[in-house]
Amino acid sequence: MLTYPNIDPVALQLGPISIHWYGIMYMLAFASAWWLAMRRAPVAGFNKEQVSDIIFYGAMGVVLGGRLGYILFYQWSAFLQDPSMILRIWEGGMSFHGGLLGVILAVLLIARKQERSFAAVMDFVAPIVPIGLGAGRLGNFIGGELWGRPTDLPWGMVFPHVDQLARHPSQLYQFALEGLLLFIVVWAYAGKPRASLQVSGLFLLGYGAQRFVVEFARQPDVHLDFVAFNWMTQGQLLSLPMIALGLYLLFRKAK
């Protein structure tokens, strides 16, 4: 049995300014996306300025979409009682699925600006995303949030600020699966010519499938608990359309 190391969420204190590890993880996510995009740019026909635009628009999509998605998918009742909570980003609360919708909207805008097809930009973006997702999950772990369900497995971890039960370190599961493994698979797949939106389809299927599985080890949100069939969580419900769309894009007949 392991014990959560109780990491200080504040990485650096500069007078009245607190730099949190979670914010650093976001910076690393966007920096890694830019670096990976620059590696892919020559082959995909993008220049440095176009890559910078994609990262900027994508970052806005992640932050705005992630926050709006969190309110819509996880805190709608609380929002109706206190609409100002949408502005209190420092209290935490971001949704991957909302961020994904935000990125899709950003890709639509950047594709129009750069006079490219939506599919071309989306397939360019998909392989550079997983490393950032992994960084975000490390931020969750450092912040001691989104812990797992109780387990008797030898690597079960006690989160003292939660209780004294050994729990799945589900943040680390997601770091390994949606961060490292998904990156390796999608990056390698994108290394050869593929039909339109197949790379994006693999990303959707890969993320949706791993999220659906890991949710069985992750503690459901207390205020939501299970949302369907007395076992399905909100994260699993939101991942089902990703899996279906990913399968369709991968196996449809496309040029």
C-alpha cells in the first residue's frame, strides 16, 4: 500500500503571486503541443505562423470550452443557483469533453482563416494533444483531486486528505493511458498517409475507450454519483459518442 506524498499545490511563491503546479502543467501542455506541431509542420504543409495560430486558438478553446463544459456537464444545478461561479476559475473545474468541443470550434475558425479543410487541420492537431492531456492528469495528481475508488491492489494509495482507504491512483492511470500510450499510438499512426479524419478518429476512439475503462477505477463525482444503469458515470456517458464517432471515422470509406 502506498501513501499519497501530499505535494504542495503551490510550486513557487513570489510575494503575493502563487504559481500552482496545475498552472505549470497547462503551460507544459501548450508548450509540448507547439513543439510537436512544429515537428509535424513541414510534412503537413504548415509554417511557423500558422502553427502559432493553431496553438493560440486551441488554447482558448481548451480553457473556455473546458470551463463551460464543466459547468454544463457537472455543475449545472449549482450554476443556476450561483451563475457567478463560472468566473471563479481559480476554484478549479475543467471538463475534457468541454475542452474537446472548444478545440473543435477553434479548428473550424482556424481552418477558415487559413483556407484549409477542417479535416486537414483536425488531423494535424490530433497527434499533438495527448501529451498535454497527460500533463493535466499529473496536475490532478499533484493537486490530490480526482482520486480513485477503494482497492486492495498492492499499488493502492491512501489519500489522507480524503480518508484512510487505499484507493486507485486513477490520475496516474489516465496519465499513462491518455497521455503516454495514446500519444505513441496516434503519433505513429499519423506517420503514414491516412484517409481524411482517420487520425482524428483514432484519437477519439483511443481517448473514449481508455476513459470509459478508467472510470471504473475512478471515484464518481459525489454530487452526481452514477448517472445511468446504477454503474455508468458522467465521464463514461460523455465518452460513448467519442467511441462511436471514432469507430465511424476509422472504418468509413473515405478518400
